[in-house]
Amino acid sequence: MRENLSKKASAAGQGENPDGVDAVAISARNIVKTYTIGREGKPMLVLDDVSLDVRRGEFLAIIGPSGSGKTTLLRIIASLESADSGQVIAQGRPVTQPSAERAMVFQHFGLFPWKNIIDNVKFPLKIRGVKDAEATAIARDQLRRVGLKPQFEQSHPHQLSGGMQQRVGLARALATDADVLLMDEPFGALDAQTREVLQGDLARVCAQTSKTVILVTHDIDEAVLLADRILVLTAGPGRVGEIVDVDLPRPRWEYDVRAHPKYPEVRRHVWDLLRSHITEDGANDGD
Amino acid sequence: MQTPPSQAASLRPDAVTAEAALVPSPVAGRPPGSVLRASWWQLALRRWWPPAVFGLAALILWELISQSINPLLFAAPSRTVEAFGELILSGELLDALIVTLSYLVPGLLISVVLGIALGIFMGRSVTWGTLLQPYLDAIYALPRVAIIPLVILWFGVGYEARIFIIVLGSVVPIAMSTSAGVRYTSVKLLEAARSFQATELQIIRHVVIPSSIPFIISGLRIGTERALVGAVIAEVFLSLTGLGGIIQTEAERFNAPYVIAAALVYALLGGLSMTALGAIERRIAAWKAA
Amino acid sequence: MTATDTKRLRRFNTARTLRQSPMWAKHLTLGLGLIALWELSSLFLDPIVLPPFHSVVVAFFVLLFNGSLIAALGQSLLLLVLGLAAALVTGLVVGIIVGRVSIVERMVVPFLGALYAMPTIALIPLMLVWFGFGLGGRVVVVWLVAFFPMLVAVHAGVRDAPRDLTEVARSFGVRREITLLRTVILPSALPMILNGLRLSVGRGIVGMVIAEVYLRLGGIGGLISEYGAVFRTDYVIAAIASLPALGLLLAAGVEYLERRVRHWRR
């Protein structure tokens, strides 16, 4: 909490201070969001005054019990939804609409079933009017980077396993050359083994490309494994609970993180935070 | 991905039931064990002998009955074949077919373009879609023959009037089916496209249209069928030309074999276009999971 | 789909205009606007081409009160009911036979597809020649256009009757085909059959109008062509406007039937 406040202070000064622009990739300030269920339903507070700063090149995981609005927060950062009040600032400018500077990876992969794999990866490039040959070259590079064999280029998504589909989703996000990756429970729809393999690959890819990543997850291990810092949201309404520094050596894909002596400690700390919020608020509606 | 029938069914239950009915039932199918060693012609024989026998028997029965009463009035099959040959040899049938196609094809093309555009507009704008729906329903339910007097007053009996009759019947089902498809487009995929900063036009081109293709095709099926009916109506009620002209003129002369010969060409046109649409659908929908 | 999704969708799709008012107000605005446009453009056009809206309304009430509309509706309705009843009965009988006797099914199904794709309307002149220009011929026309949707629906419904339920019935000693039909097959085929009937009603109206206009005789179709011949466009439009009423009436009839039959079903 303290760290969050201090960060906010530094972010507040960034408008005048060019160094601030370098340090902070994205910041969200005082985000408030309510949903109204049905036409005349009572408005439900989902996010209550949430602020955060994401440093350039940092891997931030957002974790929270269901109903904490973690996905909503990410969608507001992506501008897929608008906040009732508060602001998202990227590169020193307020964010008002989705941008290719922030590439999204979806839990449901979001691949177009009628496009083959390479065309799916080329999609954001074609949208921006990149020439076909160039787009193909970029797409090939990214597919190779995420470990997808070239023979699948002409396949359609339904012919691929879930893990492979999410590799394509990741390649598509990387193809945009965005500085920021927004990932909404990207491995949530995958089985446990596949998830573990993809987590390792994601760690490697992120280290190689030095992207700024915001990852929403409900999986504590995933958060500890991948993140530099973990933002723990409280439930119903979501507030910033604590920001946990994950003080484990990098690059993490080169050793068995779970075997590191500090790992259980960090994990238990995050779990304790989460558990206290879950019991505090009792039953939560799913988000 | 998505399967259109649930929406398309309300639009056109007959299409669904018809297709369902045309799939050979398990009862009618061969016991699986017996298939193993049969060659293709044995399979074809086993499948096609019943309809062949039935068709032949029906023809013979018809021939006998009509011969015994009045072969010309009741279009004995032999006379019909004769009439068909005669119409072909004299070139009359081909000429009539060309005349019919000369407004059937443009009319259908106009309907397709207008219908898809209108459908996308109505599907993307919930307000306009809801507002326009009752008017489309009314046009769809209105028998076109009923407005023939109005069409004559507005467009005369020439080419424009025929095009109007065809478009009026075909544009609505295409638009309704397309807008159903557009509304069925996955919100998740729309969002994925939007997250990459796609514009509305890019979203329509890359997401909305491809995902609506099955619906558009099912709209085209009804649209084509109604275009054919429109052509007949225009030819019989507006001015006696084309295939409908043959039908009406020969019916007035009680020349039933010629009427049936011309009607068969219409049936052929219908069958051909349905087969073509089926082929297009299979090609385009290759991305769908089996 | 959650409320959030619908909300999102709405924001995605809604045209910015007319956004705040309730839907009925928008419908009213559009309807009145169209009527106003109609009135306005009729000022500049020959009433033969486009009579003003109000004179169509007047024409409608004239037709209603001088009894000719009621008489015409009665004639059309009689024609429709006879034709549809014939289609329903023949469709049921043939559909059940085709659906239950596998050899017949194998013989007939390939032709069903072809017959279904055939524009039956092309045969209407012939039907009238064959069966006469009287009520009989017209009933045959309505039957012809309504029969195939009925047949296809009955066949599909009967064929797809759940096998396990027929087996249950058999295991309880139901031997006779007619009992099986009554207890299991027809009830489960009912939704499809009613669907087919609805479709047949729509087509039947088309067939009815064609027969009437073609013969320039009787019913709403006769009324339309009668006034069309003397260029009373306002009366033509008024007569056309009564067709939806006929459709609604018959739809209500089908619904009534549905309730009755569903009652019997339980």
C-alpha cells in the first residue's frame, strides 16, 4: 500500500518530468467502476478508487478473489471498457480508446476461426496497413518465437490444441510490436501441464523482448512464477490490497523457481492476503 | 463456430425441416456391416434403386391414365418429352430462358448487394434493426401478386417492373438472415478486433462478414427461391415473356405438355442454384470444426 | 451472456441518434414520419400513382362498411381453410407413411428435394386449367402450394420421433402401429407439424391471392384486381392492407389449434 502511494506520487509528477515517462509505462489513477445488472437493478461497485503504476519493462501480475474486478481493471486499462471516473495514462497521455500500443491476449484466445494461423497473426498488421510480404515475415518471426512449428501456418484454429492456440494469440500480440502486453488469464482455459509449459515460454519471451506485461490471473503460482510485482486486489468492491515484491532471481526460465528457498515464503504471503479478503467478504459473485 | 439454425429456423423453418428431411434417415440407411465390402456402384445401386423404381412406376401410371383420358390435356409423359424436344429444337426454350435470366440474374444480384448491406446495417445498429424489422416482416409476408396493380402503375409492365418484383421478394430474406448473422457475431471476437484498433469497416470486413457467411448463404437460399417465383409472377402477370410466358400462353391453349416442359426448366434453375449455393457453403465454411 | 456483455454489445452497436427515448416512441416517430412523407409526396403525384394516406384510410372504411370487404374476406377465408385443410390431411397421411415405412421413404425422399425446390407457382395456370376455374380449381391451387411444406414437416417430425420412447411403448405391449402413432410419434412430432402448418398458411395466402388475381374473381385478390382495373389506387392499397388481417386471423387459428392439441397431449 505504501509503495503504491509513493508510486502514485511519482506518477503525478510525470507530466512535467520526462524521466517519469521513461520509468512508468502505464498508470491507472483512481479508477471507479460500477455495473448495473438489468435495467433497474441496483448499481454494484466493482472497482473502488484503484490506482497503480506499471514500470517500463516490468511484469506486473494482478491477482484477487473472484469478484474483485481484476479483469474489469485490465479491460479498463485496455480501453475495452470505460471507467466511471478516474484515468488511465500511457506514455504521459490519457487513454481513451484501444490502441495497438497495448496488445491484448485473451483467455478465450480470440482467434478468428475463419482465418488460418498466419492470417490471424497478420491481422493487427493488416489493420494498420502493413504490406502483405512484410506482415507475413513479421508473423513468421513471432510464430517461431512462441515455438509454433511452420507447418501449422496454414491450419485453422480449430485444428490446434488449446495451448497452441494461445501461442498463436501470444504471437499475434507480439506481432503488433506493442510495448505493453495485457493478458487476461491467458492460461485459464488450459490444462495444468500445458499451462506450466506455456508459463515457462512466456517468461522466456518476455525476458527476450523486454515487454511491459500486465497479467491478470487467479493462480498464485503463476503470479509468483512470472511477476516482478503482484498487485493483490480485495474483493467486492475491488481495492488495492497490497503490492508484493517478488524477490526471486531472474531470468527465472533458466532454473526451477519453485525449488528456490524464497518461493514458499512469497507464495504463502500472497495466499494469506488473498485468504483474508475471501473470508472477510464471504460469498462473492463471479466476475 | 456458431451454428445458424436456431435463428434461421425462426426466419424460415421450412429450410431447416426440409434439409433435415432430405438427409437419409438411419432407418433408410444400410446396415453398417454390409457396407464394408461393397464397391461404389453396388452402393449406388442399393441407394438408388428404390427412387428409380418409384419414379418409373409413377411415370408409367401417369402415362397410362392420361392416355386413356386425354394425353394432351393431362400431359402424358411421352407427350411432355416430345414437347420438350420440340421447344428445344425450335430454339424457343433457349430464347425464353435467356429472356428470363436477363432480369432474374440482375435482379438477384441487386437483391444480394442491397440485402447484405441492409442486413449488416440492421445487425450493427440495434435501434435501426428493431425499428425496421416490422416493415421488413410486412413486405416479406405480403403476397407479391397482390401488388401487381400498383407495380403496373408505378413501373409499367417492362424490365423495371420485373426487376422490382424480383428484388422486392428477395432482398428481405437476405437482409433478415444477414442481420441475424451479424447479431450472432461473437462479442469476444469483436472485442479482439477492437483491441487491435480495427475501424468499424475493418471489423465488418474481417469479423462480421466472415462470421455471418452461413447465415448469408441461408438467406441467399430463400432469396433465390423467391427470385424464381418473382420471375414467374412477373412473366405471367406483367407481360408474357420468358419461360412464364410459355407457361401462360400454352396453359390458355390447354397445351399441358408445353406448360410442364417450361415449368421443368424453372425447377432445373432452382435445383441448380441450390446445388451451387451448397457447394459455395461447403467451400467457404472449411474453417468450421467438423 | 451477462449483463455486462449486453451492455458492451449495445454500446458497440447503437446508432447515436434516437438513443435516449424508449423503443415505442422511436417506432411511433418512424411510423408517423413515414405517413407524413407519404402525405407530402402524394401532393406532388397523381393520385393514381400515389393516393394520399388519408384517402386510403377512407377507402378502407368505405370497403369495410359497404360490406364488400367482409364478403371478400369471407370468400378468401373459405378458399384458404378448404385448401389448408386438404393440405393438412394429405400432408399428415403421406408424411406419416413416408416417415414410418422405410421402403417408401427410400423411394420418395430424393424426389421430395426436387419437388421442394420447384417453384410450384409455375404450375398454377395448369392446375386451374385441369381443375376448373371454380372453387374446386382454386382450392387445388392453395393445396398445391401448401402441401409440400406440410409433407416435409410431418415427415421430418415423424422420422425424428425418439427411438427410445417408441421402444418404451413397445415394451409396454403397444403392438398396433396406430396406437404407437397416437401415443408417441405424433405427440413428439407435433411442434414440427405445427411449424409446417404455419408455413403452409403463409404459402396458402400467396396461392390464394394468385388464384384470385389470376382469375380476377372473388375474394381479396378479386377486389384488388377489380379496383386496379379502374385505377382506384386508394382502394387497391386498402384491399391489400386487409391481407395481413387474414394472415393474423389464420395465425391465431393455428395457435388455437396448438393449444387444443397440446391439451390433448397431456
